[in-house]
Amino acid sequence: MPYRPAFSVLCAVLSALAAHAAPVQADEKLARSKACLACHAIDKKQVGPAFGDIALRYRGSNAAEELLVTKIRQGGAGAWGQVPMAPNPQVSDSEARTLVRWILAIQKK
């Protein structure tokens, strides 16, 4: 079979997409295991704001990661209305950072 550059490029692109999809699925699985999706959804408001809305609000903020890690672990109130976010001490700092990075990477449509 002769060398086909287009085939090689296609393989490289598919490999990159597969590698990127696995962490996203793992991060969503982490969000489910920590009960984040009991109050939040990716694309619509529930008890708390949609993750897409959070990503949009904090996009471009250098302080977003630290702020949101703290909110996940210690809770918060007033940023999104009257319903407070309960503290989540069962979420480790490392897990909170993973969740925040996943949330901030969500592209709102």
C-alpha cells in the first residue's frame, strides 16, 4: 500500500480527539461521583447555575481557578442568587482543581 499523507493526518487527528475525550469523560464521572450534578447541569440552570454559565462568567479570569476551588470546598452564597452552595469538604483540593478546570473548559453554545 503506498504512503498516503491524508491517511496519516486523519489517524493523528483521531488519536488526538480520542486522547482528549477520555479526560473529559473522566472529569464528568468525577463530577457525578461527588454529587455535583445533583445541583448543577452542564447546559441548564438547576438548583445552581449551569457549568456552561460558570465557565462563561469566569472565562479569562486569572483568579477563577482559586476562587472556584475555594467555593467547591468551603461553599458560598450570593454569586448566583439566594440559594447558597453547601461546602463539600469530601472533595479534595486535587479533585476540586480537576473539576474547576473541566468546568472552565466547557464551551457554552
